[in-house]
Amino acid sequence: MINKNHIIIILFLMAIGVMFSCTKKDWEEYYNDYDEQVDRNLWEVVKEEPRYTRFVEYFEEYELDSLFESGLSFTLFIPDNDAMELISDTSGSIDKILSNHISRTVFLTRNLETTRKLETLLGKFAVVSRTSNGYSFEDQAIEYSSPLYLNGKIYEISEIAYPKPNLYEFTQLFSSVISAYIDLNDSAYLDKSLSDPIGFDDQGNTIYDSVVSVVNLFERDFFPVSQEFRDKSATFILFTQDQYDAALDVMAGSLGSGYISHEDIPEKWQFEILLPDIMEKSLFDDRLEYHQLQVDMVSATGDSVVIDPTNIDPDSKYVCSNGLVYTYYDFEVEKDLFQGETRIEGEELIDSIGAGVFAWKEDVVASGLTVAPDKQYAAQASEGMLVNVQFQRNYSGKYSLEFSFKNIFPMRYRLEWRASYRPSGVFSLYINDTDLGSYDTYNLRSSVISVTGERFIPEEGFNIKDWWVENITDFGDVIIRIEYLASGLGSNNGLNIDYISLIPDLEE
């Protein structure tokens, strides 16, 4: 008779048997999944395979077969002869295409869970993926996996895996003005990390043997679009070169006389005004799918920007090696960039050189009385700040200040000078050496009649004086000069600027 204890022992032994049989099966499957190893040279095997003769011919033509003399191991992704017959030199050179099929590592698909980026000999990171039907290399199906040879492994792929352009290479192909703009941002600097100190100058400053390095300011400030990364990417929203040229054609028509097509728009304006403005709203961190593009975005520089997702073509998405590209349905130049107000805030004319100590910027010229500018804070100022130069009371000497508006198109303008009536003086204002007239800024304490007939009302001591400007006949920089003439009605003398603006007269 079998008692309860016998039953428990029998059930326990049966459970152990089941566990052992399952464990044995799992381990057998695990070990069987390992690649077969063959003691042969990888390249010798490739050369002997009839399906790979075209691949071998190209390899030997471009002397890539010398790689296998290095003693290193490689993984080759090889299209068969039929696929190689269709090779086209779309990436600049055949050797670059071939280099995209080589990795300086032994890659085993059994270690792959979903996707992995594999660095190729070209320096790009190719994507190897597990699919529902097996595996793929750069979206090309892997149709055969070789044994593991002495110095590497072979995967046969269905088609040629052309190298994807990076974001910079994409602009070279489809929007050359952007690649030219990026190139122009190269900047040389003294690289102290590579330079050795060799002595001191008379002021005690260290002298270096001057190793100069180059940094691209665009790639530093936005994203390194020409570099390849395993886990870093960006999204670039671009226009095509045709869209860009067409937009400049429309702009030229708006400018009128002397401007007929995109060829008439100065490159200086494009590279210093237009393209910096566009780039601030075009580059974003990470690979963003279309549904992730919103009206309010944070750009790659960390700034908050506004875009129009409805003007971005979702079907234009192109996968680059280091990011995604979208293009616009329509592209146009914002009129405010060339027909809007150009304003210089007073505080933009100075730099801080110490705690509470300021100096004019290098391109600002002050003459006459030697006196340092000061930055003052005032709630009534346009940006809460203004620049002030204080003279002696009842000052009768000379003083002038000269600076310029950059990249101004020829047309009629109205110039506005906003300031406080304290301190004050009688000043003449010149545009490109043409005297617009004199004005006692003490009168800003009262209402001022504009050249348009409008009345400017004072705001706690601040007001506006304006003039017509009709001597800007060519594109370029517009020089402003303010000259002090006399003390005027007020004895508290000095020059202050909240802002000075050039406003196009579009009703002319």
C-alpha cells in the first residue's frame, strides 16, 4: 500500500525529471546557436565563392584586399554578383560604397535583440536589425550567415547598402547654400592644449609656440552635422536649393528697382542676416518623427522657437546617418528681415569690462571728451536699460559718437531716436555724412510732432525724435553719427540712447 509519504516522493522525482529534461533541451539549443568555427582565412573563402566574384574584383581594384594582411578581424556584408552588377557611383566613389560593407569587428547576429549600430570602415554607423523574417543590414535583408573564420565572418545581403549621407552631406546634395553657410563658419584659434609655452612678453603674458586649430562655429553652437555618432542625432528642417532661389526671386520683386532675381540679393545679407535666422528655427536634437514637430519647439541651441508644422512635408522625411531631414512644402523669406524695423538698443553699443565698468564696442567710435559710457536701468526704457554718457554741467566742448546699421537695403526710411531728456544737449544727427538736422533733447520732456504728423507723448521723461532718411541708395552699412553742439535748454548735459531705429517707408 502506497502511503502519503510515498506519493510525495514520487511527485518530487517526477518534477526533478521534468526540470532536468527542459534544462537539457535549453542548453542544447543555446550551444547549437553558436556559430560553427572553420580554420580558414576569411578573404580566401570570399575569393573562392563564385557568387562573390564581382565583389572581389572591385575590392582588388581599389586595393581593399590589403586589409586582410593586417592580422585584424572583419565582418563583411557582401551582395552577390547580380546585386553588384547594379552598383552605381552615387556616393562619390566606389571605394566609399565598398567601405560601407566592412566592419573592423566580428559581429554575431545571435547577440542582437532589436537593433545595433555597427561602425563601418567608412566611419559611418550602419544599422543591423532583427526583423520578422530574420535580420537586415541597412534595410537590406541578410540572406546567408557564414561560419566563423579565423579572421572574421561573412553575411550575404540582398542588395548593395549604399552609405547614407550625414546631415552636412545632404545639404551639399540638395541645398548647397546651407553647406556653404556652414563652411563659412570655420574659425581658427590658438589651441593652448597643443601649444607649448616658450616664454613671456614685456607685460608678463605667456608666449606660446602657436599651434592653430579650426573650429566650426555652426557645429559648435548647433549640432556637428558633418560627424558620425552611435547614439547622437538631430532633425534638420530644410528647403531645397530651388525653393530657396524661388523665394529670393519673390524678395527681389518686393525690393523694386535694381533687384530682379535671386542673383541680385547680396550674399553678405544672405549669410549674415537670412541664413542665421533660418538656422535658429531649423535644427533640433534627436530624430523627431513628424508627429513630434509642434508649433512651439526647443531648438538645438536650447532656444524656444515657433515653427509651422503644417508647412513641413511628412513624406519628405529622409534618414541620414546622423539624423533626419524634412523639407518644406513652401519656403519664403520673411518680409520683416528686409522690410522690417532695424533697431539698435543703446546698451548693445557697450561691453562690460568689469563690475559696473563699461566701454564702447570695437566698432563704435567716440571722440572729443574722454568719458566712459554707463549702462543704466529704467523701467520706461524699451528693454529696461539704456546707455548714458554724462558730461559736465553746461558743457561747451566737443563730443561725437559713430556706429552703424549693418546690411541695409536701399529705400526711404524714417529714423527714430528714443531717449530721456535727462541728461540733454543740442545734437546734430548724420546718416552717411548727411546732416538730418539738429535737436535739443531737453524738449523730449514734452510731446514731439513726428515727421508723419503723429504726436509722440512723453513717458516719464522718455520720448522719440524722428527724421526722414532719403540718401540710402545702395545696399550696405549705414553710418550713424551723433555730434554734440551745445548745452541747450538744460544744464545737465550728456548723451543717452534708449534705442535708434531705421523703419522702412513702405507707403512711399
